[in-house]
Amino acid sequence: MRILLVDDSRAVAAVLGARLNAIGHEVVLAENGLVALDVFRQSTPDLVLMDMEMPVMDGFAAVQHIRKLEAERAGAWTPIIFLTGSERSEHLVTAIDAGADAFIPKMAPPAVLAAKMKAMARIAALRAELTQANLKLEALANQDGLTGLFNRRYLDLRLEHIWNEALRRGDSLGFLMLDVDCFKKYNDRYGHLAGDDCLRAVATAMAVVVDRLQVGRVIQSGFAARYGGEEFAVVLPLVSCADLALVADALLAAVRGMAMIHEGNSGWGVVTLSLGAAWLPRAEGDLPAFIRQADARLYRAKQKGRNRGELE
């Protein structure tokens, strides 16, 4: 493990550091809590051994700051053990309240120190596995099972958050509603399994466009989601009107360019999308009205012959 050892006593740090090195751990030293925070920010250690009473910043304050830093990162947790020179109950209670996990005497026998390190390493490993499992579950909860795009649940939650932030800061916001043209006829002609393949292909094409434009810095923090059935949505925070039009054109072209045969899509013969857009230079009003605007324009695009976008 990479251990951050925080103690203002050079003698204690030297002895403990040597013992930890001897049992195979890498040790980084800090002489007070403030220095420890800088080290922690730069390279999160696997474990922290923290003295209680130090100049500049004591161990209690340092641990509180570390826990606040970890609260900003999903699943972050680092075991923290306080080094004790006494068993004063008020110190131990304060340490636990600050966020410490355990205690060990500063001059604990080497065997005891090694056993404690093994125990904390096991706990840290189990915690890391649990965090990864939770992240995977969260990802699955936000993912549409058929297309792999974000699902409606994620779309609703994320869009509401983005909308509120745009209202607060006066940011621009774009929203695209897209629908696979004549999809019922596609299912009727080619079967529902082929229909599922079609939706997956459309979703993949959309995701590639969004990712490419994101990498090219045409858009930022945009994402595509499955709205429901054969309908999709793309959320575009901080987008200009011109760039929104560029995204819309790229999405329509990408799906049309797949040249996926769709004989029921009269006039085109391949799978195409219709698109409706809503855009505000500064967010205002309410979110449902904003979405309805895009939906109304999507309907208009279909009325005008499909395989097109209505942006205004």
C-alpha cells in the first residue's frame, strides 16, 4: 500500500516509516495536517496514518478536510488511522467524529502494526470492490437495455438538472427530438427482431455523431438518450443556434447514410429520421413547454415529408 504518514515528530516518523517499509509498504511523509492535505490532493494514498496533535493544522481538522474532499468523488474512501500517544476518551471520540476509522499506538510492536495494515488493506479492497459494483449498477440503471443509450429515467433527471442550472446562470440550451420514420411499417414488414436491430443501429449512429462533435468541441456535455419506442432525444447544453443546426444535420445524415433498406418509408426507401428542435439563447420559462416545442416541430417535420429537421 501507499501510506501517507502524518506526524510532526521526525523520530516517530522515522521509526514508523522504517517499519512500514520493512513490511513492503511505500511511505510518504507529511509534518502536519496542511502538508498532508496537499499530498492527498496530488496523489490519493491507500491509507493515512494521522497524528492527533500537530502545529499549523492538527489531525482532527485534516481528517475533516480529507472527508470533504472525498465527498466530492463518487465512492471515494480512504482508511484513516489515528496515531495515539494516550487513551484519553475525549480525543478518541473527537477522532471518530472527525472521520477516522481506527487507532493504533505510535510505538505499537511491529507485529501489531503489520496486522493492522493487513486488516485495513482487506477493508479497503472490499470497499473498492463494492464501489465498483455500485458504479456498474448505477450505469445499468441509467442505460437503455436495447440501444445502450441513456434511458428515459436518466434523461428526465439529467435534463431537469441541466435546465435548472441554465436558468440560474442564464445559459443557452438546445434539445432535439428524433423519431424513426414509418417505424411501425418497418416492424410489420421485417419483423420485431429486425426492428430491434434497426433501433440499435440508429442509436449507435447517433452516439457516434454526438461523441465526434464532442471531441471536436462543437458541443460540450451533450448526450443522446432513448425517449421511448422509436423516439430519441439529444440534450445540448451551452450550444449556439448554428451548432445546434450542425448537430441536427449530422444526425439526420448519419442515419440516412447507413442506407438501411426500408421499403415502407415511401419516397426514401431507407431508414431515416425526422427531427424537431428547441433552442433558447438564455434559458427561461418552464421545461415542459420547452420539450413540447421540440415535439411540435418533430410532428411538423413528419408532415412535410420526413427525413428532415424543423429547427424553428
